[in-house]
Amino acid sequence: MQKYILRNKLKKIYKKKSGKNHFLNWKDIHAILVLFDTAYFEEAANFINQLINAGKKPTVYAYKRKNDKRDYSNLDYHILSEKEAKRWLGSPIYTIADKLKKERFDAVIDLTICQNISLEYLLACAHASIKTGLKKNDFPQYDLAITNLAIGEANRFRVSELGKQIVYYLNKIQAG
């Protein structure tokens, strides 16, 4: 039921989307919202460390599935558990979304490989000059989408490769 509600909210958000974003290139991007699934934690964490080393300021939200037993409490990441996300009432998804609506990012980098309605909702609620990630559905989520993967290839696509491609294309944008 939660999935159905979020999907309908996404439809409404994208129906109202104006499409008036001001694109920034990589050197002008500082504040970045990073979304990822903890199933790909090592690769995502390496990418986030690269962002920090490049002088970027990442804010990180990750989705933790119920079979993930790792402890993320020592990290400066916001972790949303599958159990919390599936709650009907009092779901932290809406609290996080409200918080993201009040913040402004230069970019959102979505490192999710497979569809994740909870992270897609956070992506839709975030305000940023440019949103980028791997195209996984028919919503107009991204300003810069990595696409044209062969059927079944998305499941074998690596987060590290996705991160490299996103940075490569952001470097190619001519801001102005």
C-alpha cells in the first residue's frame, strides 16, 4: 500500500514539474545529495569519499534492506530502513521529504541501480539545479540520465561505473 501511495505522489509531483533548472557543471557543484542502496555500500562509500576529496559537500541518504545486518551508526549518513519505509503511519519518508524540500542542493546524484520507490520519492522532493542517475522508469526524474542499457544489463551495472559516468558528463556540461 505504501508503494502505491508513493507512486501516486510521484505522478503528481512530476505532473507539476516546470523543468526550469539551471544546469551547473562539475566545478560549480558543491552541495550534493547522494542517494544509494546499502546493498552497494562499498562502491557508494568510495564514490562519496571521492566527492569529499574533490572538495564537494555530500549529504547522504541510503536505503537499508531488512536482510542487511551491517551497523552504519558510525557514519555520517542518513539511513532509512526498509521496515521504517514500509510503515503506513509515521513513516520517516515523509519527514525526510519535508526536510529535503526546505534544503537546496547544487546536484542530486542517485546511485541506485534498481528501482526503489522510497529513494525515488526523496529524489522527487529534493530541490537541486541538476538531478542525475540511471534511468529506471518512465518518470522524468533526471535532468541528466544514464540510459540505453540493454535489457537485463541494469542489474549488472556497477555503482562505481555509474558514479564515473555521472562525473564525466557533469564535467562536459558548459554552464552559462
